[in-house]
Amino acid sequence: MGITFGTMVQDSDVHTCADYGSYIHVHNKTNVDIGLDDSGIEEGEWAPGCPPNTIEAGREGIIHLKDKWGLAGSKGFTAYQLYPPKGNKPVTVLLEFADPYSPSDDNYLHAKSSKPSQVSVNVLSYQSKGHPFTAHVEIYLAGDEEHSDDMEAQFKIGFDTVGGLLHWQPVHEEIAIAAFIRSNLHFPRGVTYNNLDAKQWEYVRGLVWPDDPSCLLFKNTPDNNHKFDLGDDFLGEFKGGNKSSMTRRSHFGDLQLLHGMASDVGEDPNKTKKNILTWLEVMYKLAVGTEINERDLLCEKLPGSFSASTSGNQTLRDLLLGRTREYRKVDISRRALGVCLHMIQDSYAVGHTLRRLKNVNDLQGRDKDGFIHFKSGTHAQLGPLITFHTYTGQGDRHDHYDDSDDERKPRDVETFNKIIGARDAIDKCTTLINFFAAKTKWNDGVSDFLDNDVYKLDEKVTSSNAQVDERFGLPETSGVMATTAAEEDEEYRVGMERKMLLLEGGLAYAQPQAASGGMLDKLRVRMVGTLKYCLAIALFVIIFLFFNLLPHF
């Protein structure tokens, strides 16, 4: 990881801000409300509205304990009570949690039920290191646990079923189609996900690839590139595959970069960005057919991700085809572009990254479940990257932002408004498609577009975390940043130069004059300036003589 090619962005000294707060997501999986009985703080302070006094049945509540300025971190507890349907006495669920400042101490979340036979609690996996601390706990009525890996897959990759096991939600595909319609490749305006032809599906196969890098969701046939398989192989790999498998690496490991995400909590944002741009450079050059071709070895072009001792002796073509190598009309160029489009889209998705919200006045607020909504007729306008997220430790809130119940029509971008980040993703994908259509070389504008526009880091960029939407739209993550010190210095310098020129012409305190351009006017201006200068000197001499000669009289 961290290997770059050509003009890859270098490590910068962007400041990383640390947040030692605790964000505890409480998932009430019961059919009764739970109420706050007690709470306490050892370090930090409660965020407004926290801890929530009631978490309704089937809902989620977020306990946010903020850290204070200093070297303390956050540490506290909450006790919630609920009445089981068949019980007449309350059951208490105690939650103890901390994000300590000391690097030698681990984050923790401890959960305990006073009556495990009636109410059970389940703490999901979380990162013991890294800041802020985000964790999830589920509360069930005993005997009603439903730890479904299928549901986990649903929010991880954005599908529900394929061939009876998962259902495809083609959000990525529809965003890409909207971009193609607006691009210089001119997809017909009537194109939808359901009427894509085989050639257009070659772009889509690349678009799906980051979610299914081993191509386990598709049948391996010579004459069809878009026939889905049952999906059992994918689920088996996703749930229990080897950690070194491409499926596991892309969703939970070092290749989360394919989704615009960090590989782990606490990762330097400059490293994450560099890794992403490394892959984008390889895939884009492969797409336009310059400097890189499909026969190149992985260990040579992506040495940070593949070595000769593993799968590095495979080619870029092998990588993109996975197990579906029988199709006879493969277009590696189109598939490589599809990978790039997926990476760009995910970088604007809530749950994948936190970006600065530019149009905070269009933010309507959060609904009763805490999900973000924008005013009717508006959509999120996102700016520089503040935080790269990571899958490990996230809860099911991630899934909510990957879809919308409203019908989407690629010919009408307004139908994407409710998916936060979709409109920006369409715009950026359109730009990249236009670069591709013109066969623009990487160093002739593509690198700069991705480095300084799509993946530009915010001035208040932080290391990665496992949050989803906790900081979205807050004052510190919204609005347009003030001009940088360098910009302010430049404005000051230009202003001083202008003032000195005016002083030389004797115009520092004169009212603005209409431009005349005549030689006589210029001479008049210079004479007036000289006269004012002489009068000022004469006045100074008179005052000096007056105060020095006065004692002699």
C-alpha cells in the first residue's frame, strides 16, 4: 500500500484533528420502548439531547458523550429499563463505555442485562483503537435474536436478493447511466437499467466489480455478460471467506479503497487518498489504453496491493474477469472505466466518507430515526473530504443512505435528489467520462481533476473512523471554509502594491477619477501629486522651526 505512479499525490502536512468522543448506537430490536433510568460521566460531557431518554421499539438511539478540551477523553455509563411483554418488573440494561486519551488504553463498550433470561444484549464488533470511538449494541427479547448475515450483506453492498438470495438495487448503475446520458458519449435519453444492451453492460460489469471483485454474482457463459447466478457463492465468500479473498479484502480489508474508504480506523487521510489515486491511475490508463494494457502483471502495476507470491502474477485482465472468463466479447477498457466510476460515486456516499456540506441552509434536519433529509426541491452539495470511513464497526445506518424508495429516472437528475451525494457523483462521473471519450491522458488534466477536485482534502481533515452520519451537517463540517492564510497574504500583498502605486502618484487619498488616457491628464495628476508632497514637507519644516525657535523669544 502507498505505492504511487507518475504524478501521484504526495503525503502532505494537512492537520488531522482528533475527537475522543464516544458514539454508542443502541439498536432496540424489541417490540417495547426502553427508557433511561440512570446515567453518569467520569470524563467528558453529554452532547445536546444525550443520552436519549427513550428509544422506541424497533428504533435506534445514539448516545454521544463528547470529550472536553484537555487530555481526558470520554468515559461514562447509561442504564436503560424495559418491561418485557410477559413480565411485570423492569429489566435493566447497563452500558459502560470509554474512549480514553491515553494511547496505552483501549476503547471499550461493556453491556449487561440484569435478567439475561428475559432480555439479551449483543455488542457488535468494534475497533479497540482509534478515535472517535463508535460502537453498536443490540437489545433483544430473549429467544428473539436475529443475527442475519444476509441482512449484513444487504447494507454492506447495497443488494437485497439476487436469484432468490439477494435483490439488486441498481443505484450505482442508474447514477452511471445518468452521467453517460449527459456525457459526450451520448447514451440515448431513454436508457434505463432494464434496457441496457450488451455493450453498455460492459461498463456496468466494471461498475459492479468493486462490490463483487471475484465476479461471483454472474454466470460464466460465453454469450451473456449480465445473467445473474444464484448468489450463494457470493454470500459464502462474503460471510465466511478467507480474509485474503478479493471479496473480503474489498469489503472489510485493505481494498476498501475501492469504495472510497479507509482500510482501518485511524488511517492517515493522505495515505487513504494516495491508495485510491494509485488504483484510479492504473484503471484510467487501462481504460484509455495509454501506458498500461490488460496483459500487465498486478505485481508490477499495483505492487502495494499484490505481490508475486500471491495473485500478483495474474494480469489486469484476469483481475477484472474474476471467475467469468468465458464471455467472448469482453471490453476491458469499458470495465476499467466502470471501476473508476464506482470509486468516484462511493466517495460521495454518506457512510463511505464525510464531506463538507456547502448548502447547509437547504438541510431540513433529521427524522425521528435520526436520518438526514433536505428540503423539497433541493439536494446535498458536497465539498472537500473531511473523513474517510471504514466498514468495520459500522451499523446498519449505512444501508439507509445507499438507496431511496422513490423511483429514479436517469434522464431526470432531480429524481436522485434524496440520495445524498448522488447529484455530485453524477457531475463528477460525467466529467471523467468526457475525459475518457476524448482519450485524455492522465497527466493532461485527469490527475488534477481527481486530486484537487474529487478527492480534495478539507482543511479540517481527520483520520478515518467507523461513523456513518454522526457529524454530517454540523457547524464544524458545514459551510465554505474561510480563505487560507496564503490567500489572505496574497490579497494583502496585492493591496499594498496598489496603495504604494497610488502614493507615488499622489492619489492615496484622492477620490476615484474616470480614466482619460490623455497625456495632459497624466501630467496634471503627476503635478498635483508633486505639489501635495512639497506642501507636506513645507508644513513639516514650519512646525519644526516654530517649536524649536519658540523658547528663544
